[in-house]
Amino acid sequence: MLGKPSALFIYAIAFMIFLYGPVMLMPVFSLNDSTFATFPLKGFTTRHYASMLANTSMILSLKNSLVVGVAVSITATAIGLPAAIALTRYRLPGGGPVLGAMMLPLVIPSIVIAVALLAIILRFLHMELSLWTVGAGHILLCIPFSMTVLMSRLEGFDKSLEEASRDLGENAWMTFVRVTLPLAAPGVISSLLLCFIISFDEFVIAFFLTGTENTLPVYLFSQLRFPNKLPGTLALGSAILLGSALLVVAAEMLRKLGVQSAKPGDL
Amino acid sequence: MLSSPKPRRQWPDWLAGYALLSPALLVMAATLAAPVVALFVLSFWSQTGFDIDRTFTLANYWKLIEPSSEPMVWMGIPFPFAYPVAAILMLKSLVMSLVATVFVIAMAYPMAYFLAFRVTRHKALWIILLTIPFWTSYLLRVFAWKIVLGYNGAINTGLKSLGIIEAPLEFLLYNPIAVMITLAHAWIAFTVLPIYVSLEKIDRSLLEAATDLGDSRLKRFWRVTLPLSAPGTIAAALLVFIPTVGDYVTPTLVGGPGGTMIGTLMQELFLRQDNAPLGAALAIVMMAIIAGIVALFLWAVGYAKMRERSR
């Protein structure tokens, strides 16, 4: 194994630097004692983080994002779980096309989803834009992810466990509660975490569909225009990056937990 | 003697299945199907000041293609339209997305190949490192490039403090190339894993057979690996191309006046100029053009047959 590293290995390292490099500048500059994101670095400071925490409109939009994210992740997972059970445990006529339709939000540009929702909400339902309308858009966006995570978990364990429970006299509901749910739990938690991240980080739909209340990405976007707000923006951005990275790692580790899936790295 | 199990009262499979599916289907109908229908209907109405005139009209579609005798020339191409901005931005968005997609696939494929055929230890670590950017804020990944390429950005100030340049390079940010680099970077995380999965699925004995029958490594790659991984790679390419055509964040943050795309115009029509019906027509036309291009492409490369083969 020891020897000259292969060209592909060097390429892979370069690829990782390209992937992480630009994003890593954000935490670097956020700790730099300067109001500009420029080299050479001046010195270490945490004052940008302190001023960020003192910013009430930021805290307010953070609260909004947390509320929407939690509500969306619970709703999308609660909708996704029975659907994933249906598509993995029942022989359904038209199951393929149904699953295909559920994956559509992955390939429709989010601006189209945003303007379509805007059209029906404002011109047909005559409703006010609010965090509720943002949440509705985010649930749609989360369904394909929640479905894929849950279906791969449900396919990862033996159906005969559920059959055994039914044969031993449990009804469908108790089988679900006592067998399916505990076995699917890592997938459920992973779906909750991933849907939360999607909603928490989503910008375009929130930007089009929010009323007077900002979510965190919408607030962040409004700050990007002001050069003098840059350090605070960098601190906020770094905090968001760190938080989502931790959640992703947790979700991925849960997803791998005990899944005997033959499809490593499958979405 | 064993008593036979009591016959369970059971719903037929399809009914039980669809009952379980119904919440998801209802949500999809309410948040996707109905809004798209609404968008379609809206595109046949017209905006009169602050009000919407609900009489059926094709005026919005006509506005998008209305010819004019004085063509506007963009990049040497004449656009003979009375409202040329839509056609110009449409073409520009398609070209920019296409270039970004080609770069993304060209960069992601070797990485996926490395992961599938070379990595033996710490594979899970590599996969998780490739997964994290996939999930983290798109907005921040795009914004990062503003810090890299900006007038007072990392490249300019870095080169300046190293004494390589004297004045900041102004051409880095706010142009179509900056948009394409940023798009490529922002979406590359979505492609490595699908390509990796399609490479991982390849039966290794096929590769051995090719070698045993005398193929060189390059020839083997060209004749076995590449064709068998093509369906996954094409799917990954579409997963980048389709959403990026309508991207709004990247052109807004790093595009400047020269790097605008069709998503920028759509946002203006809906939120600034308040001409939602025209914006709706634009969205419908954009989706139709994308769907047409994708269908044509899949037909041209024989995608259905390809999938059949690599199954």
C-alpha cells in the first residue's frame, strides 16, 4: 500500500479542497479581527459572534426558522412513513408512477415551485403570506428525501419479522407500533433531522412565500447586500454551517446503523 | 392438533396501500399539482394595474415571442423579438447551465471512480465528507464564492499581499463565468454519489472478463465501465441541469448585471414589476423548453436501452 500516491488519489484530495475550500474561508474570516474579509489575517477575535448574538432581528428569524423547521420535519416524516410502508410492503398497482411523482420536487427548479405556490396562494385562495405558506412549500420539498431515507430503511430489515407478529395474533396497528416502528426508528430520526436541515437552510421558497416574518436564510440574504454587516454575516454563516454539518453527520450515522443495505451511499 | 388461525379481516392490498399513501398524495396534490394548475391558469390572464383581468388571453405567450423588425443583437446572435430579454435570458440560462453541468460531470466522475474502485479503507469517511456539502446551506455555498472572487475578496487580497498583483483583479466577480464556476461548485456535491452508486453496481467479473480477453485498462474503461455507468451519470447530469436553468440565488449574488439568468427575470416579474401572469407564462415556457430538451437528449442517447443493458 505504501508507495507513490496514485494520480486519482491526488485528484481526490484536490477535489476535496475545491469542495471545502471556499466554504472554509467563512469561519476563517469570521474569527479575523477586521471588518473586511481580506488577507492578510489581522488577529483572532470572537467579537463578531458576540455582536451576532446581540442582534435581535437575527434571533427572531432564527426562532422562526427553528419553528418552521421542526414543524416541517415532523409533518413530512409523519406523511412519509405510511407512504414508505405502502410502497415497500404492499403490492400496489401504479406504485412506480406514484413514487416517481413523489420524486418530482427534486427536479423542478425551486423557483417554479415558489411561483406556482405564490400564484395559488395570492390569486386563487387570497390568503396572506406567512410562515405557514413557507412551511407548506418546505413540506413538499422534503417529501422525496423523507421517502428515500424511510424506504431504504424499511427495505433494510426482514419483512418476516412483521409477518411473524401478524401470525402470532397482533393486529396491523400493534404490529406497526411494536415491530415496524422500533426497527424503522433510525430511519425515522434520520428523516426528521434531514428534513429539518432542508427547511432550515432553504432560501428560494422562503424568500417568495414569507410574509412579514423572515426565516434565517431570508434574513441572511438581506444582510449580504451591506458590506459593513459582513463580519456578523460571516459569523452567522459559520454557525449555520457548523450546526448543519453536525446534524448531517448524526443523521448519516443513524442511517447506517444496522442497515444491511447493498446500496452504500445510496440517497 | 393445531387450530387453524382465525381468518383475519383484511383489506385488499391495494386499498390498504393507497389508504396509507393518501396523506402524502393529498399533500402532493395541494402543494404541487394544484399550484401548477393555478400557475397555468394565471398565465392566460392579464395584469391591469393592480388588478388581474380574468378573461382568457394568449397575450402573455404572445409577448414572449412577438416578433419585431429590429432584432436586438446579443453575442452576435440577432433576437428578432419585441421583448427580447426573455428569449436572450432563456438561451443564456440554458447555455450557462449546460456548461456548468458538463464541468460538474467531468469533475465528479473521476472522484466517483476513485471512490468506487480505489478506496478500500475509510470509505464511510469519504462518503460522509462528500455528503456534508450536499446538505449544507446552498445560499452560503454560493455566498462563499463572493468572498473568494470579490474585489476585496480572498484571491485578490491574497495575491496582493503575496506581491503578485498590485491592484485587485476586477474581472473575477459579477460575470457569467463567475456564475458558472459557482453553479458547478454548488451542485457538484449532488452528482458524485449517484455516479458512485452506478459504478459500484457494476459486476466486477465483467471487468475481469474484459481484461482476460485482452482489453487494455483504457479500452476496458471505454468499452465496459463507461457504458455501464452511463445511466447513473446521465441521471446525475439531469439532476444538475434542470434545477440550475432556473436558479435565482447564484446569478443574484455573483452574477452582477452581466450574469443575470431567467430566474432573475421571473423574480422581477412576480415580486417587483408585479406582472405575475407574464411571469407565470415565462415559468410555463421555461419548464416546457427544459422538458423538451431533456426528452430529446434522452431519446438521442438511447437512455431506455442503456438502462435495460446495465440492469
